[in-house]
Amino acid sequence: MLQLDEKLEAIFGEVVRRNAGETEFHQAVREVLESLGRVVAKRPDFTADALIERICEPERQIIFRVPWVDDRGNVQINRGFRVQFNSALGPYKGGIRFHPSVNVGIIKFLGFEQTFKNALTGMPIGGGKGGSDFNPRGRSNGEIMRFCQSFMTELYRHLGEYTDVPAGDIGVGGREIGYMFGQYKRLTNRFEAGVFTGKGLLYGGSRARTEATGYGNTYFVQAMLATRGRSFEGRKCVVSGSGNVAIYTMEKIREFGGTIVACSDSNGYIVDEKGIDLDLVKEIKEVRRARISEYHRLKGTGTHYIEKGSIWDVACEVAMPSATQNEISGRDARELVKNGVVAVGEGANMPSTPEAVRVFREAGVLFAPGKAANAGGVATSALEMQQNASRDSWTFEQTETRLATIMRGIHDTCAATAEEYGAPGDYVLGANIAGFVRVAESMRALGVI
Ligand code: NDP
Ligand code: 2IT
């Protein structure tokens, strides 16, 4: 851990004390505070009016019971969360995650990260995140629908196109958004398209939203590689996960001339040195909702499936972690560096542990932090809100062009901010400072609220 100055250390101590046991939240706050030392030194006015303390405290936290009936007629209970973190720049905006590991600390870390990420997009959106410890794995379509309806029966009263606008995240894709939006519409008797993003194209969704996070991360890494006169062309890449973000990262890397040699799910990873057959991954994951081990079973020779183990043992030049938080340990980072990694683009939120980030920085690896690199998803969500507000629908090309411009803008903002604060090439510092300054300036203008 980097040393913090006395004031920032005191703020961090208070965050740990008031949010006991929420380790992921502590980790996310610590990383931002480590970047703020340089801001505070240059702009002491940012320590006034408890601005930093207020930014670390969510505006509102909602925790609720979600009862539902499974296919056998048994009553099940899950816990629902929505952390409305910061609305200084616009309505709360951020995804909903269904995964058994979900707890208030995880949702809080995600909401905190989202606040700075959304600020970096330059769009009028605040930060929030929600979810449940519901495990969708193995559940029937009917069970998923009943769960989503029960979840929304409580949450709907806290949402609205000017209040809080959810989207998907782990375990929540187009199907779940449809069920939640349907229940919202039924409960409010309003076709309020702008209250959800990631919707289906028939009822107000945006073209390119499904692809946006993965495509956006790839655009960001492309811009980062270009600063060293490099590109994706002919490079070996590893993408962890095989969900929404991973699939569309692989699609864009392939378009840019890279070769993806491995991807994974929570059971293990597959290696195909000839290049992953993306159509088969899509069929397995998007259509059949099956395990990634199926890939090896169907393809056979020339491919491997490794149960458990670390996908980061597979040699590559570009690594795009796109599964979950803390999936790259210090050991994994050292292995990647040893095998010649030149760039890392975080598709997932906080996939690298603090030790891994340190290893990448010390080795001079181009490192794109999630809050900058994966912002293309939420940026395209903001474009979806824009289309809904004007009752318009853009073409795929038009939307992707906007996404590419936004990602280039985020890259350049992070690079310029890092330079301004005396750390050229440090995208972590650039992202944290640029995001913070936007949110803090707006909060100050709005008074002590
Ligand atoms: P999906 O549910 O579509 O896919 C998640 C993938 O990660 C699956 O392959 C899943 O495997 C794997 N995974 C999830 N949890 C774990 C775990 N604890 N250990 C190992 N593997 C795991 O989610 P998304 O692709 O939408 O999200 C992936 C990451 O990207 C998350 O960190 C999310 O917060 C972030 N993100 C998502 C955005 C979006 O627009 N969807 C936008 C920005 C960031 P399995 O199926 O076995 O669980
Ligand atoms: O982490 C994220 O940025 C998301 N899950 C997408 C949020 C959104 O509102 O589109």
C-alpha cells in the first residue's frame, strides 16, 4: 500500500471504521485516496467542506427482502440491494448484479467505482449499483422471471428516469432487464423507457449496448497501445470470463487483428492456440447457457480445458480480465509479466488486486483501470437514455461511432490528467483524479447537500 498523507489516512480510517468488514469497499476507496494525494497538494481547496468524506459516503442505501416461490413450490428468500451513491452529475446510474457473493460491501464498492467511471464518460449520470445474492445458475426461466418480479416489486419505488436508472451486470442480461422493466411498467402504469438501459430493441433498447463494454475496452487498449506505436495486429490475447463483456471484447480484438487464445468461466478455462472459435462460445454461453468446458468437448484435439487453475498462466501480450473483482492476484500479475504481457485492459470492475496493479506499474505494463476502460457500457447506456428521451433510435454504426469517440476521449483525459499531475502514462492516477475533480466540483456547486 502507498503511504497516504495524514488527512487522507484519517479519512480512510473513518471509512474502515464506519463500514466494518466491507473489504472490497475499503480497497476501492483506498485506491482512489492514494491518487488524491497529488490533488490535495495542488488544490488544498478540495479538502474543504468535507468534500472527500462526503464522496466516500453513499447518499442512500436500500436493503430489502426478496421472497419468491421456486418450481417445487418452496418459498425462497434473498436479499436485494441498491446503493444510490452519488447524484451530483445526474440521476443514479449503474448495473444490477445477481450472484451468490453479493453483499452490501460489494455493491458499495461497485457504486463508488461507478460514480467516478460515469464522471469520466462526460455524460450527465450519477453513480449507483444494485443486486442480490440470488444465484441464477440452474434456475428455470419461470424462476428467473418470478425472482425479477419480486425484486422489482420492492425496488420500483426508488427508481425513475430522473431518479435512478439501473442496467445489467453479472447474472443480469437482456432477459432479466426485460422481466424487471415489465414489472416496473405494470406497477407504475407508465411506459417509462428511460428508467432502464440494456433493454431489448423492440421496447426502447439501443443498438450496440450489448457490445459496448467489450468493444469500448478494446478501443481503450488500442489507444493505449498506439501511444507506444503498437496495435492489436498479430498479438496473442487472453480474455477471462465468457459472459457479456468477455464475448464482445473477443469480437472486437478479432476485428483488430488479434488472436484470442484463452477464455474462462468460474469452473475453469479453455485454451485454443489457433484462436478461440467465438461463434461456438456464443452458442454455448448465449444460447445454451452451458459451461465453457463444452468447448473442449465439442472441439476436441488442439484445445485444452483446465479445471480451476489460473487463466493468467497462459502466455499473452494483451490481457483483458472480464470476469470479476480480484481475479488477478500478485502471483498472476508476475506470471503475466514474466510471459511478456505489454498491456492490460480491465473489462471487469477492479479485477486486479492492489498487489497486481503494483506489479504491472513497476514492470511498465500499459495498464487501463476498469473505471476508465470499461466505461463504454455505461456511456452507451447514457446514449440509450438520450434516444429514449427524444423517442429516437439510432443505427448501429451511429451508436458505435459515438462509443469510439467517447472511449478515445476518456483515454485522452486520463493521459492528459496523469501528465498534468506529474505521472505520465499512469492511467490509474489519471482516471481517479479526472473522475474525482468532476464529481467534487459539481458537489461544491450544489452546496452542502
Ligand atoms: P456475465 O454474467 O455476462 O459474465 C460474467 C462472467 O464472469 C462469466 O463467465 C462468469 O462465469 C464469470 N464470473 C463471474 N463471477 C465469477 C467469479 N466469482 N469467479 C470466476 N468467474 C466469475 O457478466 P458481465 O460480462 O456483464 O460482467 C463481467 C464483469 O464486467 C463484471 O465485473 C462487471 O461488473 C463488469 N462490467 C460489466 C458491464 C456490463 O455492461 N455488463 C459494464 C462494465 C463492467 P460463470 O458463468 O461460471 O459464473
Ligand atoms: O459496471 C458497469 O458499468 C455496468 N454494469 C453497466 C452500468 C450501466 O448502467 O450501463
